[in-house]
Amino acid sequence: MPDFQTILGCLLAVIIAIVASSMELMSKYQARTIGEIFFSPYYFFFVLLNAVFCTLVYWALPYISGILVRSEFLPSLENPLVRAITAGLGYLVIARTSLLDINIRGQTVGIGFDGIYSTLAQYLLRHHDLRLRRKMWEDFQKAFSSYPPHIFLGAVKLLMRQLSEYDREEFETTLARLKSGQPKSLDFCYGLYILLREYTEGREGAEAFLSQLNEVLKSDPSFEKTLREEFAAITS
């Protein structure tokens, strides 16, 4: 029967593993809100997958330390804290380790934990990504049905004025890419909407710029005419 310290160390290792994997997702989906990233069944099962592998590594560390793991901390692995940190930060290295490499038609195929972990993780992350894309498209459709197409171009221009010099350079490069090739109206607006989301906070941030620009155009017909003509020239 494991003692309390061992159980507490295992729990700490799992927490470290979950935090590390969650930070990786936050880095990948910087344009999405916390709710969009983490309130997902695929994220839940991804966390569960990492927790299971981390737990297995934590309990196995004393037995595999001399085989798969080399570290200056090895003499102290009996310490639950050191063991927890080692498992929490290093479980992915072991989870992606092949126990046996087989050469098939000139290609090396690894057999081991990596085949199980990588297959499950990639499946969950792919469906998580598809879910986020679908949510973005649904948000765009709501905005597209509420505002005329040229409003998206104007909102992007309005946002660009408020960016720092560093962000503006990258922003202008992306905008130029969206304008190239005479894109269709719907595709161009969707690209502009994604650009709005990249530099604002969630759906509400993008909506605020669209609404603000819409109010500006109501009091400035000449600007709206110019914006319509520019949008038509890009998408014609």
C-alpha cells in the first residue's frame, strides 16, 4: 500500500504534466479564449491521457531509472518531490520512446509507448483543432449576417491604427496576403475576421471593432463609399 507522500507526489506530477500540456495548447491557440481552448471534451480526454501516462511513469521511475532515464537527480528519486518533478516534466520523453525499432521497406518503425501515446494524442488534438475551427466559422457566420462585407475591411483598418509598430508590420503582411489573388468576397471576409480575432480578445473583441466601424460609416457616407469601392476592387 503506497504511503501518503507517494500518493501526494504522484498527484503533484500529474498537476505539473497537465499545466505543461495546457501551456502548450495556449501557445498554439493564442487567438482563442480560455473557454474555447479548455472547455472541450477533446481537451478533457487529452488531459486524461497525459495524466495516465504521467502516473505510469511516476510509479515506474524507480524501476526504469537506470535503463531509460539518465539524470543528476537519479540518486534522489526516492524523494517524492524530485520524483514528481522528474515524472511531470519528463513523462513525454518516455511516452514517446520506442522500445524496439523495426526496419520495414527501408523505413524505421518504432514499437513501444510512442505508438500508443502519439496516436491517441494526435487524434484528440486534431479533433480539438477541428472543433475550434468550426466555432470560429460559426462566429464569423453570425458576424457576416449582421454586417455588410466592406465593414470587415474597415474594421481591420481601424484595428491596424491601434497596433504597435512591431505588430503592425506583421499585420500589414497578413493583410496584403489576404488581398492578393482577387479573393472571393466570403473568403476575404473570413480571412479579415480571423485577422481581427488574432489581435483582439475573442468574439466580443472582433464584434466591438465591427460595431464601432459600422457606427462611424453611418455618419460618414463618403468614407463608406470609398470603402465599398476598395472592397469591390479587391474581390472583383
